[in-house]
Amino acid sequence: MQTSVIGFPRIGTLRELKFASEKYFRNEISAQQLLDTAENLRKIHWTTQQSAGIDYIPCNDFSFYDIFLDTAALFNIIPKRYKELQLPELDTYFAMARGYQGKSGDVKALAMKKWFNTNYHYIVAEVEDDTDIQLVGEKPWNEYNEAKALGILTKPVIIGPYTLMKHCRYTGEKKLADFVDAVVSAYQDFVKKCEELEIAWVQFDEPALVQDMTADDIALFHRLYDELLPAAKTSKILLQTYFGDVRNIYPDLIKMDFAGIGLDFIEGKQTLSLIETCGFPKKKLLFAGLVNGKNIWKNHYEKTLKVLKALQEKENSVVLSTSCSLLHVPYTLKHEDKLSQTFISYFAFAEEKLEELHELSILADVADYSSHAAYQNNQKLFAQPRDCYNDAVKDRLAHVTEADYVRLPKRSERQALQKKEFGLPEFPTTTIGSFPQTKDVKANRSAFRKGEITRQEYEAFNKQKIADCVKWQEEIGLDVLVHGEYERNDMVEYFGEALGGFLFTEKAWVQSYGTRCVKPPIIWGDVFREKPITVDWSVYAQSLTKKIMKGMLTGPVTILNWSFPREDISIKESISQIALAIRDEVLDLEANGIKMIQIDEAALREKLPLRKSDWYSEYLDFAIPAFRLTHSGVKPETQIHTHMCYSEFTDIIPAIDDMDADVITFEASRSDLQILDSLREHHFETEVGPGVYDIHSPRVPSVEEIVKALNLMLTKIDREKLWVNPDCGLKTRGVPETDASLRNMVEAAKQIRK
Ligand code: GLN
Ligand code: ZN
């Protein structure tokens, strides 16, 4: 059986691409040096896959920032304001991704959104009325030729036309439909170029097919591919889907002229039954996504082989594949020196998944695989009991009652009480929690981790940082302060480390956006709080100021969504366990005099099922109550904040209000403010702080710009409900731009109050 990889991590084993890119952004290395690093990485990625015996190795899955943006740029979908900067190609690209402020001009970055149900972010390309969509780039073929020179024949990967069109923003009068012809001909040119180079297979990624599709969507898909497919005469087209099943369009797909179709058997609940009921054409290759591209647990060979055998029995030509790009898992287990072998034996990261693909493909070809060592070892692992249960946790969860999910009195009463309690000015200013994680902060943490300094020294340093930060915020004139989160490497890992049931890796980085990577903890067992986590820091910070200090926690849904979850119990059960642990922390903060507590649910939307029909029956029905469980025990005067890293919750506004927080801050500066109209329409009760500037970019917003944003917000939000804050935490920003931006923000709030 042959094997295929949909995409491979591009950031490098040890984040080499991140470090090189950041050096380039700081002008410490030349463009050529960055390009060389990238070339070297690609070489490693391809040869690694080749030596693992992978048959369909991707190219053009590499990206300096994001493959969606790469595809847009390939087809000249570049807004005028970036072209007008007249920068070299690479810098125009980075200007779209990160914004640009310099000699050539001042433009914000394009919007960034979560990629389907992952924590990866793509750049939302913008199509303007006069955007001339056509093939202009060379990247896929440069990479193809690069691999070919190494003796490796790869399959170029791009975002397919349907997903591209559905995920672009159309900023002018023209709509999607006005660009269909241009898109078709651009992709035809793409295919032609592949044929000129005698490329055997091309992969079109169409994850948008796993979302609910209307009749119009299906018609659009036909319109795009019915014209495109005949252009492919010698190159074969693999239609690659992932993140779910394609139930709306499956019967159509199998009749269309694709040489291969890639289906997700991990998240695609109906994939197998679709094949069983509608069949799969013998002439096509079925790329069966059976090796999980999103989670880090070893594949259970027995289960996978059963599916493969069933497919083979029906005489399907099967290629064994990952379920999605391996971009979403860490690169390798090789550098995990601290985890015991017992733990390690349960995991497979990207590199190890290559081995799994290889072993499974061999086992799939033999009649009696049960005598093979690879199979037997895997069976042994899954048969032995895993040390991961805690009876006290189970017991506590069993005793949670309906009342534990309800906070009293109702919010409108609390809001009145809290207004009195805090006496804040109109449009209170605050931040989302973290302050710049400067070199010294990271050095202090790393010295402590390596045992180079004592706990006392480590804490003393952080306390000094907190004191400086409190002074800094007072001087800037912010109303509600934060301690700065200097003790946190990451908002989830930090809590994971303090909770029982989690495991940590050292180098298991996963790309979140651009050069930003996260290191998700692994939920190994039942979760519980061993001891207070943040209380000392918050209490210390509050002792330094008369202003209100917000306590800062991460919510259960986000902790789960940004960890690698267990596969042996339900997500609901895991989230509830975490909610009880966070509840303990909330109550301890309150008992120690902290009057505002922010419980971040940065990632709440992330695991929203991709099909709307599943939203309330398979996710929100337990995620929202879990959040309420964390704070339902506090006094009426204690103000609960929450924060979300996105503003696309127009469609779940009632659910967000139902979290029953008192205040919510969210990202808004990189999006249009449509959300605010919807909030009004739904009589949204929670007070709101739509971010007034973008923290993902070093650009400093002017006072006028923020005043303008606030004035616009005021046309849509009651003045007594509006808070003023940045989009998100400031940890990735430098000190100078943070200082300048916050001062402008506070000044803007003052002007508005007048
Ligand atoms: N409180 C966190 C911070 O400020 C929130 C981060 C986030 O939303 N991603 O960093
Ligand atoms: Zn955020």
C-alpha cells in the first residue's frame, strides 16, 4: 500500500524558521540568508519523508507565513495598498501578513482567522473590485524543482479554488460570483504549468467541503471544477479534504474526474458510511486519512487495519494518508529527554507518524498481519492499563448539581452592584493581561528551569517585574490593572503545569501563526488542582496599588482546546474536570481580596463543530456550562471578565452571553465591526471591550485612529457597557510600541469621555 502526507511542519525541528524570520524582521540577516534557511529546512523535510518511505511527499506546503496567503499571492490577490508600498516580493508578502510601518508607508496587516477547527491562523486574503486574479507566482514549481534536484518527486499542494474563494474577503462592490471565471482560468494555468513540468500529482486542499454546503455551494464547486478538471490531461489531481466528512457533496465528488480523493477518517464521522452507501469508484485512488494529523497519541493499528482491510475487500485502491497536514502536531519526539519512556511510548509526533504510515502500509499488504512484530508491539501498548485515573476527581464530578452551573443574582443586578463597588470612569481602560515578555523575562524563566537560579531568585525577579509593570500602568493612566503574566510561558502550559493530570514536552512546538508557536500540554489523565496557582502573584500585585487588579486565569474550554486531549474519555468529561479545578482557583482569588477575575476563553470557538447542526448538541451544550461552573460560586460584587481572541461569534451570541460573564473583551481591530450590530440585535447583556488596536503587529495606532474606532463603537454599544482595551495580550510586543500604543489608547478614552 502506498502512503501520502498532506503537509509537513515547516517551522523546523527546533523552530529554525521562526528564529531566522524574526532575525530578518529585525534586519539582522539578509533576505538571502532567510531564503537559504528555508531551503535547507525544506531539504530536511523532504529527505526525512523520503527515508521514511513515504510515496506522496508534498511540496509547496512550506510557507514563510501561511499557505492560504501563499495561494492568494500566487494568483495575484494582493490588495493595492500593499502593492503601492513597492517593496520587494518577499516584503510585500510580509507586509500583508504582519503590517508595515516604515519608509515606504504605513499599512495594517490583513485580518487573521483561525483555520477551521484548529489553533492555526490563516491570513484572510482580500479581493478588491479591480483585483486581477491570474497566475503570477512561481513558488510551487521552484519548490518542486528544488526537491527534484534532490532526487525527490513531490506533489505540489495549494489551496483549492473553492476553499480559496469561500475564505477570501470581497472588499468592494463585486462579489465572489464575479471572480469565478478569473479563478478558473488562473487554476487552469496552474495545472498547465504543472503539466509542462511533467508533474505527476497535484494536491488541491479543499477543507471547506467538510462544512455545511448549500445547493449554491455545490453548484459553485461544480462550476469551478467542471471547467478546471478537463485542463488536467497528464497531471493527476488529488482532491484533498480534511477536518471532517464531506457528506453534502460526496455523491457528486465520486462522479467527478478527480484522479484521487482524500478523505478524513479521523474527524469525518460519516466518511466510512458514505463510502459504504455510495461506493467509491475503482478507477480513483482513495487517500484514506487514518493517521491522525491533529493529535499526538500513537495510532491503534488494530483499528486502522480493520478499516483498511474493509476498504481493500471492496477492491478500492487505497493510499494510506494522514488525516490532515502534520503542521498541527509537533515535529519529533527525539528531543524530549525529560519525559519517561513509558509516556513517550504512547506518542507519535510528525516524524513518528511517518513511521506509523510506513508500518501500517506494510501490515495492510499482508494477509496475516497479527504475526508481525510492529503489530504485536502496538497491540501490547493498547492492551496494558494506562496509569491515568483519579477516583476523587470522578467522585467530585458525580456530585456536581444543576445549581452549580448557575450564578446568582442575575447579571443585570450584579452589574448595578458592581458599578457602585468599583466607581470606574466611563469607558474604563484595561489590558488583556500579559505585558511584553522581554528577553530578561524569558532568561529568568529559563535560568530557573535549568536550575541555574533558586526559586527565591526567580520569584524576586518576577515580583520586581510586577512592581515595575504596576507603576508603568499607573503612569500610563489605565483604570484596571493587571500583573503582567511574567511568570507564564504560555496561558495554557502555565496552568497545565500546576494541575494534576497534564504532561509537558520540551520542544514540541506547533505553529499558531507566522513565527508564533505554541507548545500544547498533553492531557494524560484525570485533571485536578493540587494547590493555588496564581493567588500569590495577584495578591502581591494588588498590594502595590489602590487601583483594581484583575486576576488572570485561563478557562477550561481553552485549556482543553489548546492541549492535546485524551482519546479514552470524552471531551465533555475532560472539560468538566478542568472547570472544577479552575473553580477552586477563582474562589481562592476571591477569598484573598481579588475583586475582578478574568477567565480567558481565547479558544472557545475553536472546537465549535464545523457543521452548524452539531453546535448545540455536540459542543456548546457542555462548553458553556463548564465555563459557568468556574465562576458560579463568587459573590455578586466580584466581577468576572472573559476574553476571546476573535470576534467571529455573531452566530453564537446567545451562547456567549450565556457564559454569564460580566464583561467580555475580544479582538475587533482587524475585523469589520459587524459583530456590534448583532450584539445589539440580540440584546447582548455582557459589557464589552472590543479591541481598539491590533496587538499582532508592532504598528502604533494613533490617538485619532482609536478615537474614531471608539466613536464608531459608540454608535452601536450603550456607553455604560463599553470598555477600552487592546485586542489581546501584549506578550509578543516590544516595550516601546506597547508604551506608545497604550498611552494613545488612554488618551483616546479621555477624549471620548469629554
Ligand atoms: N490573558 C492572556 C494574555 O494577555 C490572554 C491571551 C490570549 O487571549 N491569547 O496574554
Ligand atoms: Zn486574545
